[in-house]
Amino acid sequence: MSNESVNYVDRTSEGVWRVAGSRVSLASVVHDYWEGLSPESIQEDFPSLTLEQIHGAIAFYLRNRVEVDRALAEQEHSWEGLRQRSERDNGPLLDRLRAARTAQAKGKSA
């Protein structure tokens, strides 16, 4: 058995954590984990990940929970600010798009 250390999570230059060797964000795996999904179920959502990568990402999260939770809360706050700005700056366009999507969904169910 090797004592070699394996990194299951990398941090990008933008500060985003990703599952090492993939484009899947740690946040995506953590959100599924919070929902109570098993590693096997998480793999169904992200088939490019191995079970080892998923277990490793969860272990990384549990070992660094305070830091990761803080970063995810900051990320959520930033996304909410962007959403609010988008609503403010593009409200009429977004309303038209939502109305078109609703009309399309009603047409498909008829």
C-alpha cells in the first residue's frame, strides 16, 4: 500500500474548487451530498467522476468544512447579487422570455 498523497480537489486561479482532473465543481458534489445523495447517486449526476474522486471530494469537504461552507455562502451571495442586477437591468426582456417559455410549455401539454 502506498503512502502517496492524492489531491482530490484543485483550486482554479479564479478561486473555484474543482474535483481534480475534471471540470466538476466541488460545490456541485457538496450540494448533492447535502441533499443526502450517496456517492453512487452523485456519480449518476456526474458520470465523468469515479467513485474514488467523489469519496475524495467529500472527504476534502469534511476536512475543510468551515472554509468550504464560507466560500459557498460567498458564492451564493455573489450569484444572488448578479441575479438581482439582471432582473433590474433586463426585467422586460426576462418577462417576455418567461412568458414565451410558459406559452411553449402549455402548447406541448395540450
